[in-house]
Amino acid sequence: MAGLLILGVIVAIFLLYAADRAVKARARARRLSRMNRRLAAATARAEEQQAERQAADAASAELTSVMPAINLRPPVTPPDRRGRASAP
């Protein structure tokens, strides 16, 4: 009779351990699932922002191909001021 009692306690301990592991595994699976959803959403946002940047770069390139002088820097002093700056 004592042997059955000891065996019952051992089985109960084993079942409690298995239940604890199962609960932890389910919690870990839920956490990983939430992380995957957040990562997918962040990836989608980053791809959308990258597409917007590429569209803006393409629009800028098209504009400068029509008007190439946009990329030229203006002179530091206007051309008509050079002669007057040296004169008193």
C-alpha cells in the first residue's frame, strides 16, 4: 500500500511538471506570434516608406532632367556686385 502511495505522488509530480511545461510552451508560442505580427507590420511600414522615398527620388530626377540648372549652385556674390565691391 505504501508503494502505491509513493507511486501516486511520483505520478502527480510528473503530471504537474508536464502541465507547467505545457503552460510555458503555450505562453512562449503566444509571445512569438505577437512578435511575428509586430515584425510583419513594421516590415510593411518600412517597405511603404522606402517606396515613397524611391518615388520622391524618381520625381526629383525627372524634374532635374527637364530643368538641369536646378542642381547648379548660385554664385556667392551676384555678378553685377563684383565690380562695385572693388570700387570705393
